[in-house]
Amino acid sequence: MSDTASRVARSRSTKGLLRSRLGGNTSYCGGATPSAQGDQLIISMQRMNAIREVDANNLSMTVEAGCLLSEIQSAAASENLFFPLSLGSQESCQIGGNISTNAGGVSAVRYGITRDLVLGLEAVLPNGEILNNLSPLRKDNRGYALHHMLIGAEGSLGIITAASLRLLRAPLSQATAFLAVRDIGDLMPLLAMAQSATGEAVTSFEYTSNSSLQLLLNKVPELRRPTEEPAEHYVLIEAATSSTILSLDPAMEAFFEAGMEQGLILDGAIASSEQQRKDFWNLREHIPEGEVLNGSSVKHDVSVRVSHVGRFIELGSALVNQYGQGARLSIYGHVGDGNIHFNLLAPEGADNAAFLEMLQTEISPRIYDLVAKMDGSFSAEYGLGQDKIQLNEAFGDPVKRALMSTLKEAIDPNNIMNPGKVVRPGKLGSEAEASSV
């Protein structure tokens, strides 16, 4: 156990205070927001930022929870290695928070989400003991994989203090394209074509609707659309390889030509320089800013099967057009893993606060009901925090909720770890009773 982990454990001696902490406080769902009563202690992990070990031959790195994601990426790159988790907030989010929320990101289509990149964890448990499960083994069948229980728990079962992470060989070449797509139903055929053409080297397959892009371009006119004519649907696709022999440029060009010949791609551009690649990504990464500049939005971080993405966007858009009283749509997301950000804005000139409240009351339940009917998730990558507990009670599985409550009460019987997040206290009896009927 490190001295710093010991100090975190000893903080339990503070009387009458409950703990609230989730990384760099970049959570969207109130996972790191303490109660208004002033009875909770916020624990900063900022000084627990050491990179304890880089084992290049094992393709692993052991880091403390306060390390910024960007610092981990840089440390891996200094060893000619690669940590593939990539988020818009990577300059400010901490790896402990990424793990606690099981963050997704833009590269999940190939590398998976945070859970797939964690080999082991160190954590302070509610009773002050240290769980030392940091071993960076690929195969370890000594009973329960306890570190997986803490991933996505949002600090409700313990405080993550360190993690062993999986690294990969650094990409030596990339091929990136920004494409105008004919129809929303063409997304999956295009993804399949790209994966086949590149030999499963696609790392990102990002969708942006024209309405989302236009919101940004209207407010930031120095940005430019990469295609000559506007289209309703765009895809940013990137493939990467660590091979010193293989080149992805011919594969991307062949994919582009095939898509054009079949009429799936209307227009597009393949990045011919690193600056052009950065320009493509700059557009995609600033899409959320476009919503903020237009008065903010009601957000729906949802996921469906990859094969259902196009259908969900069609049906969800139809619901908004029918019941949304002129609401503006902003739809974008990580299509390669089924995660769509389906966001709604007030019409120009409307009372923004009142209209957004109406959307939350009248439209959001319809969107979440559609997600449930499509066997999807109302929380794809932001977690539950405190904002989505009610959604979990409305749309989550009651048996799973009962098991979550059982775990919480067994590990944290005094409810001192991030109370009021993920599960409600005292729900176990009613959940168990309901599930047995």
C-alpha cells in the first residue's frame, strides 16, 4: 500500500462526514456533486498523480487515480506505446473518474471502453482496508474479478487510488476521412465496408448530423465544412495501424471509391496531412460547444445495438418532430459502438429555460421509452450519478437493482461512499419483493 493510499484510508476517521468524489469533477450526471446540506466531504485525488510503473514488455502501466488522461497518453507515447482511451475532456479528466464511470470515448469501436483497458485496481474500501488488486496479469482466475465491481460504480463502493492499465503498440500510420453519407440507413453497411477494407483497423466511426454541424458553424464561422455541398448525415472515420509494413492509405481510398460507386457516399475528403486530420477532428470535438453557444440542450446519452442505430435516429427524430413544438435536434455519437447523443434545443427566440423544461417533461420520457423498446440503454457512457437514479428505477431491471443494493449494503453498510449516487438507500427490500412477485 502506498503512503498516499494510506492517507486516503485514514481520512475515514473524519466524524460525521460522508465522502463524495469522482475524478476531476467532469461528470455530466452529478456523480461528484455533494449534497446541499454540507454534510459530505469531497476528497481530492489531484496529488495522487504518480505514474508508478511502465512495463513496456508487458504492455502495461500502473498509475495513481489523480493522473490526467492526457498525462497517461503522453507517458505511454514516450515509450512508443499507446493508451487508446480518448475523450474530449482528456486534458482535465482523471483516470480514477474515467474508471469510476466506465467512460467510453471515440475509439471504443476497436479498443473497447474503459473496462476493457483496466487490468487491476487499488482502492480504499468503506471500512478503511485497502483492496490491492493491481497485478497487471492478462489471465487471473483466482475467484471473483473484484476490480470489475468497482469499475462504473462511481465511487459508491470505494475510492479508487491506482490502476493497472493495458497498453498497445503505438500507431505508426493513420487514415482519416470525413464523408457525407446518403442516408442514415447506410451507416452500418459503410462501417462493415470500412472494416473489411482496412482489415478491422477502424478505430473511430463518428456520426454527426447536419443540424449539429450547422449549430456549430453558425456560431463559429471560422470553421469550415469539409465537403462542398451540405448533406444531412456525416461520418468521420479513422483507421490506424502499428505496422511498419502495411499502409492504410490505399485501403481507405479503395473504401471511399467503393462507397461512391454504390451511392452510399455523396461527397467526402481523405486527410492528406496531419493538419487536415486535426481539422476534421476539431469539427467533431466541438459539436457539443455548438449546443452550448445556441442555448444549451436537453441531453440523452443512449445506446442501442449497432445494427439499430439508424432506425433509432429515424424513430427518435419522428417523435421530436411530432411532439417537440419546433425543438431543434442535435444528433451525434460513436456509431461504431451504438452510442448516440440525441439532444434537443429550444427554437430560436423561444424562452429557453421554459422550453427545455417542457422538453424534459414531454419529450425525454418518449425518447427513453423508445430506447427501452429497442432493448437499449438510457445511459451509454455518462453513468447514473444522482441525475439518472429515477431513470434506472423506471427503465432498469429490478433484479439488477436489487443486486446493486445488496452489494452496496454489504460493502458500505453505513452509506459513507458517495451517498445518494447510483443506488438509493433502503431500496433493497422493495426491489427484492417486487422481483419475486
